[in-house]
Amino acid sequence: MNGESIPVANKIHNDEILPPDEALRTEGEKKALLSKHQQSYMPKASFVEEPKDLNLLQMLQTPSAWLMLWTTSILVGSGTYKTNNMGEMVDSLGFPKAVTPATIALFSVAQALARVVTGVVSEASLNWRNVHSCCVHYGIPRPFHLLVASSIAVLAHLLLAFSTSQVWFVLASTISGISFGMVWPLMVLIVGEIFGVTNHGQNYMFYDGFSKAVGTIFLSGYLAGTVYEEHAEPDDPLTCYGTACFQKTHLLVAAFALTGAVASLALQFTSRHAYMRINEIHTP
């Protein structure tokens, strides 16, 4: 009216309309308002890598795959070494035959409970807000529990190496059952979280089969057998008495488990993007 133009709502490039009282704002204020307006409708920006669904060959090209494989092979191998040689260990230390089934029973109970508890605790600890661990904003990434399992294995085999009484032998065997039980649920869950769920079946079965085969053949078969034969009776290579029959093997397994702990720590770093993504998903 009277030749004056009346301010009208200005249309912007995303077809959103600003209210008339904002039409008189400067161009800079409009841009700032637009940015704020758009952000209110945008999902939270992701600052970490997108999920990756890797097949077996792609998975084996990553550092995380080999770090995890080293740790799981040692943990699985140390457990099978213990169960496969339980009878010989009891005989070599001069314990009654009844100690063997009792120790195997306690080992089995410990590893069964460890499977359940590890699954529950590792899931809950992902979202612990008041706890900070390596390479993530909050919570405890699941590879940390591989570090715990490896540390328990170190303790167990050091105790076994110097056990001369039934009580300490049974206690150390039970502790080794805990580390052996922890690795199984962690393998299933970590493979899916780091390498994706599309090829989860074949990826997990590779770890399951490889860890059993290599760990059992090397630690339980070759290493334990070689040390046992070195200290066997001269006239009977299948019979050995004394702590030396398995002491060196226990110490070597403890050393391997220590390297597994270091590998688990490195795995927390190489897989940090996967667990930061999980943090994001659970952040309200």
C-alpha cells in the first residue's frame, strides 16, 4: 500500500518457510537461523566409521582379526591342554586318582559359569556411564574382557607350575576353567560387533575351528608332549613323576597368555570405531 512493499515470508532452498517477523533479518542472520532450523530435524551426526560387513577374506586382511585370533587360540589351547592332560598331571604329582574327576568337575562348573557371567557382564559394561576404558568415550569395550581372561590364564598357569598340594592344584585348575569359559561368548559377540553380522556365521566358525585346532595341536599336543617326554622315566617314556613333568609347559602357557593380554589391549585400539559406534547407538 502507498507503493510500499509488504515483507512476506521468504522461501529458502529446502522449501521451509521462515515466519514473517524473521523476513527482515540480515542475510547472515538468515543463514544462521537456517542452519539451526535444519539441525533440529537432522539425526545426530556420526563421527565414527559406518558399520562394516566383512566376509572371511576381507576380515583376514584386518589387524583386528589376527590380534583376536592370537588371543583366542591361546585361551582355547590352554583350556584343552588342561583337560586333555588332567590325569597325567594328577599322577605326576602323586595325588590320589579321585582328584582327577573332582578337578575336571570343578573345571567344568567354572567354565560353564564363566560363559554365562561373561556374556551378561560384557553386555552391561558396554553402557556403564561412569566407567571409561581404552579408546572409547564411556563403558568397557568387549575386547577388554579378553584381556581379563588372558590375565586369569596367566595367574592360573603360574599357580599350576608351582602347585605341590592338592588344594592349590584344584584351585588353580578351577581358575583356569574361568579363563577357558570366558573366551567362547566373547568370540561370538566380538566377531559380530567388529566384522558385521552379514557373514557372522562363517567368520565365527573360522575362529571356533582355528582356535581349537591350532591351540590343541600346539599347546596340548606338541608342547605338553615334548616337555613330558623330556622328563619321563628312562625306561618308560610314557610315565613321568614330579613337578618338572608339566612345570615348563605351564610357564610357557602363562607366557603365551601374557602375549594374548597384550594383543587384547591392542585389539581395543584397532576396534575402537566399532565400540564408539555402539556408544552412539545407545546414547539418548
